[in-house]
Amino acid sequence: MFDIPEGMIYLNGNSLGPMPKEAPSAINAFLIDEWRTELVKGWNTKNWFIKSNLLGDRIGSLMGAINGTTVVGDTLSIKVFQAVAAGLAMAPKRRVILSDNGNFPTDLYMVEGLINLRNAGYTLRTPNPEDVYSQITDEVAVLMITEVDYRNSRKHDMKALIAKAHSVGATVVWDMAHSIGALPIDVTDTNTDFAVGCTYKYLNGGPGAPAFIYVAPRLLDTVEPALSGWFAHEAPFAFDLGFRPMPGKIDRMRIGTQSIAAFTLLETALDIWDDVNLYDVRSKSIELSEFFISQVEAKCQGLTLISPRDPNQRGSHVAFQFENGYECMQALIAQGVIGDFRAPDVMRFGITPLFINLDDIEKAVTVLSNILNDKIWNKPEFHNRSLVT
Ligand SMILES: *Cc1c(COP(=O)(O)O)cnc(C)c1O
């Protein structure tokens, strides 16, 4: 179902998923049948105006959300900002946002920007991930947690964190960047307040594919859209001078005009997920990850596993520490085994069962062990740092 270059072993679907085979014909049909043929009529005739909702419902079905609670659009950084701002408005007397120091930095940066903008004495606390639970107190307005650590793949117990947050009256923003499409997750069962995520990682929506935001149905009447764009208005085409949020609907979290071309690619990627059971994906991911870890530990001296050894404590990527991790990853990439590197010394490997099997894992480990045994990573060409690692 994916068009992956011949000979490449792609272990980076946790960062950017591969292209669905149907993507070229879908984007071509969008260009010719929709943009060229319909032009501006397409907002009605091709449902462009409600595509953020239609795609939101399809993503919602991958995380236990009922229809009408999820929309796609913008980028994850923006959706984090929206969700945290909305959460703060729900606890106007509280001044603490709790996250952890394993979160992806942009989530923390967006909160920093929000705090500066509000200028009302908010603080962001970033304890070690294992200390988050004990730091959930009645000072906390918003608990902003990314379930799976982008570096070492450590996984939080979201159900426990959400329950504790609710017991002290805090609101939860669950970042699913490394969860959606990798883990069976359920926003309804866990009673989460806000969930956000991106669609270009495990969902394979393409580079820069739109993000998503979920709001619990019980909050839809009151949630405050801090980024109050016209797509969130009760009557966008009344062109009123004042903003009135769409009452009781997830449309409140829409902002403005989105890339319909990008929506088309996401739609094509989601077609694949229609027939996928996330419990199957998870058990296969664990099987492949366990095999990968055992093979690397048996054949690749110098690499140290920094992901949790218990598969139930991990997401769907595996990380190893290696002093010359950057150079080693460059050498791997040169031989068609694609992972990535995170400073200072982490090599990451995404385990994505939709397009990776045991044979791929075995071949990748053989390449890696040859690179280590022959010190191929030490060649000068592997020492140049690119803009993106
Ligand atoms: C990948 C990722 C992002 C990326 O944010 P963008 O706005 O899409 O660039 C943000 N947060 C987390 C936790 C991520 O894993």
C-alpha cells in the first residue's frame, strides 16, 4: 500500500510516514477534477469547507472519539497552543501548567509564548517524566503531556495521569504525536479533555500534513477558542465584525482556510487505516521491536538501549545511545537503512508494521553491525552535520 524506494529499509515512519501508492492519482484527481474544474465552487461541490470536520471524524475513529469532536487543520504547534489556552480559561484562578522535561520542545515553546502573551503570572513546570504524577496538585490548571517521549520512546500511563488530574480539578491536554496510528488509544474511555496530534508521522499524511484537535463533547458548549478565526464563527458568511464562536460544535477549534491539497493526501492515507486494527498494529510492533532489540544487542557492540525494556512501557520506536550516533546514522542512511538521530547521541528507529517486517529488521541489523565492525561510520563524509538530523 506504500510506495517505498526499491531496496530502502525505512525505519523512520515515526517521523515522516511513507507515501501511499494511491497518493499520486489522488492528488492528480484533486488538481484536475476539483481545483481546475470546480474552482471556487469546490468549497460547496467538493465539500472543501467541511473537510476539516470529515477528516476529523475519521481520525477520531482511530482514538475512540465520537463524531463531531475532532477537526484537522494547521500544525501541531498551533493545536497545542489552542488546547492549552482553552484549558487555562477553564481554571481562571490557577497559574500552573505542568508538563515534563521529556516533552517535545515545541510544545514547551508554545506554552512559553502563551505565558508571555497572557502576562498573568503563569508558570510552566517541567519535572522529570517519572515525577509528573506526584506533581499533579490543585495548583495545576493544565496538565500537558505527550504520551510517548520522542527520544527514548518511554510511554506515560495516560489513564492514571488523567484520572489524577481530574481528581484535583485540572484539565488535560494529551499530545498524541507518537501515539495516533501506533497505539490503541481511547479518549472517551480515559475521559480526556483535549487531545492533539500530527498526521505526518504514523498516519502517513505527507510532509506538513495538517494536525488535529479533539475536544471532549462535555466541553464543546463552553470551550474558548483563543485563535478566533472566521472558520470558527457561528456564521462565517455573515461577515459580522464581531466574533461569535460556533455554539456547541468542534468548529470552534477551526481557524481559517486550510490546504485542500494537503487534506487530499491525508484522506488517501486514512483510506488505508479504514481496514487496520490498532491492536494488531500494536502487537506486531512489539514483536518487531523485541526482535530488533535482541538482534542489536547480540550483534552491535557499543550501542546501549535507552528505551524502556518492557514493551508495555514503550511507544513504537526504539532508541539506542551511541557516542558516534550521528555519524553511524549517516552511514546507515548511505546504505539505505533510514532512521534518524536526536542530539546529543541518540539513534532512533521507527517500528511501523504497516510496511516493515521481520526480514527488514534482520537486514537492517546486518547493515548496522557491518558499519560498526568495520568502523565505516568514521569515514569523513559521515561527519558533516546537515540542517535536519
Ligand atoms: C512531531 C511533534 C511535534 C511537531 O509539531 P509541528 O507543529 O507539526 O512541527 C510537536 N509535538 C510533538 C510531541 C511531536 O512529536
